[in-house]
Amino acid sequence: MEDWIYKPDLQSDWMSLIFLLNLLIILILYKLDQNRLKSLINIFKLRIYFGKHSHEKELNYFSYFNLCCFILLVSTLTLTYFSFSTYSPIPLYYSFEYYYLLLGLSFILIVRYLFTKFIFNQLGIFNKIKLTFYRSFTFTSQTSIFLIGLIFLWNYSSLPLILIESVLFILALYWIISQFNVYLLFLKLRPKDIVYLILYLCTFKLAPWIWIYLFFLEQNYN
């Protein structure tokens, strides 16, 4: 036990409960479909995953499995921000700040998906691009599963930070490359739809994060 430390202060004790809840979500994913979860976290066999889980049922983001992935994803992003906020002028400590950001992030991402689906349905191209969305969501879900473990080590382990930060950098690089490959594949298959891809990346993919920063993060420094 001497190799482990409790990094958060007493006012941040709520974080241990959040990590436990995230672990329970992963357990639920395992109970829902253990083979699918194992295939999801296998970075070398994602082609098999997409081959088995890219039909209409899995493309439903409101299915139990995908919904749990989304909850884990949002929670992991929020915990990651809390961990890195220690480097900011005004670090975050309190549980209400976590819930505030968690709910705000969830709301914006859900609205983004529904609005994107509506717009592309009106344009008549949603069926062409929905598999690309699903691939992007899959890589992000996979990354969040590994990320939650690293953030746990960040907060509770006495391992050198340089080691954890190096693995975090590699994981971030993996996510960036995977996202690039997803959209590059779409362009290879549908080069004529490049305008729609640019519209999605600039308007729907990036813009919500600016709103998240303006409404939920920037005001923390004011």
C-alpha cells in the first residue's frame, strides 16, 4: 500500500465515488456484452469489432451499450479536465463543479448529435455518413476506457507523473490518428461529399467545444 497515495484533498473525496461509478459502468458494459467489450478494447482487432457491430442495432446511440459508453466518455472527459485543472490559475475541487460540467457537456453533446442528425437527414445524406460517426464514436469510447485508468493513476498513484503523462500523450496521439483515419476513409469512399464532411467537422464537430469552453469553463476564470 506504500506505493499508493491519496492525491486529492479531503474536499475532493467525492472523486473516489466517481471513479467507482465509472468502474461500475465498465462492469455493466461487460455484463451487457462481454465479447463486444473485449473486442472494443482490443486496439489490434477493431476491424473485427466493426464487422460485427456496425449494423443498424449498434448504430443506435440510445442502445444500452452505446449509452453506457457515452456516459463513461463524458465522465472521463470531465475527470480529465479536473485533473489537469491543477495547472490552471483556478483549479477545480468541488463536486458541484464536476456535476455542473458533466451535465453541461452531456447536454451539448446530445444536442449536437440530434441537431446533426436532423440537418443531415434534411440534406438526405445521413445514411451515407452515419457509419463514419459510429466509427468516430467507437474510437472515442475505446480511448475513454483506457483514459479513465490513467486518470485514476494520476490522482491516486505515486508513479512518476512523467510516466503517466507520457502514456497520456501516446493515448491522445492514438485518438488523433484514429479520428484522422476515420475521416480519411470517408473521403476515399465518397470524395464528392467532401463539402458535407467539412461542414460537419467545422460546424458540428468543433463548434460545440467552443460553446463548452465559453459557457462552462471560461467563466471559472472570471
